[in-house]
Amino acid sequence: MKTTRTQEIWVGLFVALGFAALFILAMKMSNFASYKATDVYRITVLFENIGGLKPRSPVTVSGVRVGRVESIDYDPNELQAKVVLAIENGYNFFPVDTQASIYTSGLLGEQYIALEPGAEDEMMKEGGRIRHSQSALVLEELVGQVLVNLTSK
């Protein structure tokens, strides 16, 4: 069977489009595609346990992404994990009694921070701190507690 130059070009084009599609899919899955340098303000929150939370994880309110985790450090004074959230300026309406919780999307999905606005009239400003937080649910600890309860009966 004799191949022509046109067939080789079409096959090469098809393979190149396949690689481009895989590259775009990889960028979307790694959150690089949604990373934008917008105007943000920063809020700090302390957690006893952050589980598998990573920088650039989403920050949501009612399922809507309003920002990203900018950095994660350990605060030696508070003896807790210090998480800095970069919230987009369009969402500057969080009261000072807002609560932050770490959740997992799906059973084994990525972790994210969900904010639940409070009822205070005073709004949080740049460099503010969320006082109420709920740490990540660590699956290993939960399984360990279940096993301890089962063996003690």
C-alpha cells in the first residue's frame, strides 16, 4: 500500500491536535488555566489540621470560587497552620464573623476552603483574620476512631 504525502500530513495534524487536547486537559486539571493575576485582598485563617490542602486550592462561597489559597505556613505562636487566602476584590463583602471550613470535593478529590459569611455589619479588610475555622476531616483519623470503637465492644 502506497502512502501519499497528503495522508502523512493529515495523520501528523491529527496527532498534533490530540497532543494539544491532552495538554489543555492537563492545564485545566492542574488549575493553571484558571490562574489569573487579578486584584486581591488577603485574609488569614488558622486551622488545627489542613489535611491535604495546597497552595492555589480554591476558596468558595456557596459553591462559587471567590479566590485561592495563597500560602500555607506554620504559626509557632498559635501552634496551628496559618493559611493566607487571596480573595478577589469583587468579593469584598465578608463580615468579620465569617467561618472557614476545609472540605473535600468528592470522596478522594482535591481539598478546598468554603467560607460561610456571618451576620456582623463590619466587613473584613485587607490583612484581616477569620476567627472561626473548622479543620479538615482526615480519613485516617476517622477510620482509626471507628476501629477503636469496634474493638472496644
